[in-house]
Amino acid sequence: MWRTRRRAAALAQALVILCLPFLEVGGESALRFDVPGLKLHIFGAVLWIDQFQVVLFGAVFALLLAVGATVIFGRIWCGWACPQTVIPEICAWIASCLPPRWEAAGRRLLLLPLSALVSVSLLWYFLPPADAMTALFRSRTVLSFFLVQWAVIFAMLAFAGAAFCRTVCPYSMLQNALFDRDTLTIEFDRGRKAECLRCDLCVLVCPVAIDIKKGLQRECIACTECIDACRLMTGPRGIRPFIGYRGRIARGKALLFSLLTAAAGIAFLAGWSLQPPVAFTVQWTGKAPGTTANVYRYSVRNNRREPLELSLGMEGGGALSGEGKIRLGPYSRASGHVTVRKGEESGGLVTFVVSGPGVLLRRGAGFP
């Protein structure tokens, strides 16, 4: 039965999402976005958001992956992975153990703790789990964020439900625009329409209340409930089901999207892995008040897992005042301001030097 496979996929998805923040690699969560530092921790490595080219290739990879999966597999996200589908499915599964008269109420009540779990698990992807749980009781901001998320998620699942999928979901509309005649879809065998048992069980079990016998419709979320319903009725009678998956996976367009996605993924990984161990930038910010001295802002980023202690200096004539020692933790950055005086001279360039164990970087900046 497709329902069994879908529930297994839902449990696997939930297990990964809930456990991933607790998995630590190099002292950090396996996947977490550090908002203050504007960096993404991914299995012991760090992606800085200001690495424009790397982030761009990552975004292109994600876009091609989503588009390619839709063109080839249809609405696989909607039916198998979207929380709007998966969470109510889990609630219905658990509530089916209750007496029939309590089942409907049980589904609604189960949405409350599950929505809370989803809300707090989202916090774990921005704060380490232990810090997130502590912040819930000590930070009004974190608590407010959790409560608002909880309320929105519960309202979406309990009151909007499948109506959201068939009316306003933008990804739903995009997916239908990407379909072609070979996309994997759930369809009724119209060539055998006269043989149909007319039981309409496929309509009764459909969460978006469509009649699959009328052909492929935009509202269909590919949940496979109609396939199982049809098999339930036709199986005992020895009849081949009228509803099933239709489409062709192995084709030219699938190969094209696979190659493009792989190329974008390779470019992303290459750009990420080839980033320098230490990045150093300097920018002129203006004149020091009442003097001919110039003020510069520097930024140093450590892309290593080990802490660094660096020295900031200047080549050539002139005097540099400001912090000369820079201490950096693993995957961290430091910035500050220094002032350069060159007597009565003006114009030309100033060369700044950052040095340390295995590090020697020079950057030039104008001296107006």
C-alpha cells in the first residue's frame, strides 16, 4: 500500500529533522544558521553568507534540484514531504488507534503538541538545542517567536489544511506550470472508464476533494490515497486498478536537469572548498577629525577550525595606530578601525599586512 510507504517516509523525515540539530560535528550542530555571525554551519564546515559567488551557486543548485524533481517526479514534495501533508497524516495515523467517536477530535488535539514540536525544532536550527530550551524561559524574544510560530502552524494545519494547498500555495501553482506530458502524475485510466465500479471511494478519501476520474487537476497533491482506495475495491474482484502513476522518468529532459544540477552542485562545492584559510579586507572610511590622518576599517575572517592569533601592520613610511593584535576563534571574524598618519604626505597607497602562523596577507588602500 502506498499509504504505508508514505508514512514510513514521513517518520524518516521527522526523525532526521528532529535529530539533526542534536548531532554535533566539531563542537557545532550539524546544521545551524548563526544569525549574529551570518554563517551557516553544515556538518563541521561553515558557509559565510557574504561569500556571494558560493551562495549564488548554492542557490542555483537548490533551484535546479527543486525544478528538476518537479519536472521528473511531479508533486512528490506535496504528497510525501510537505509539512502541510505530513503532519496531519501522522495525526490521523495516531488518532486511528482511538475509538471512532473520538477520532476526529483526537486529530485536532494531536495537532497542538505536534505544532509545538515543529515550532521548537525550528528554533534548534538557529540556536543550539540546549540554548534554545533555556532561552524559552529567559528570553521574551525567543518565547514570543516560539508562541507566534506555534499559533501560525496550528492554525494552518487545523483550519486551513488542504484548502491552502489547492488555493493559495505558490509552490503548488509553480509545480503545475513545470509539468510536461511525461511528468510522473497520478491519473485515472480513461480508456477503461466503462469498467469503473463507480464506488467513488477515490473521491471520498481525497484530502483535497477532487474526482481523479475527471483527469489531472491542479489541486491534486499526489498523496496516493486514491490509488490505495481503488486497489481496495478492485483487488478482491481480481481487477487491475484504474488509478495509478503515469509518466516516464528516464528521458532526455531528466538527463538534462540531472547534468545541470550536478554542475551547479560541483561549482558550489568547489567554490566552498577553495576559499582561502584567512580572508582579509581593508576599506578607507574617511579622515580623522582635524588631521590629515586617514581612518580605515579592516575585517579578518578565519575559515579554519583552529583559533588564530594575527598581527596587523603596515609597510612603508607612516605610522599606524590601533589594535595590532587580532585574535580569532574557529570559523569567526573580527573587524576594527586603525588610523594611518604619514606626516605631510598625502596621496598614494597604504599597504596593510596581516601575518601569523602560516599566514601573510597584503592589502592596499588609497591614502587621499
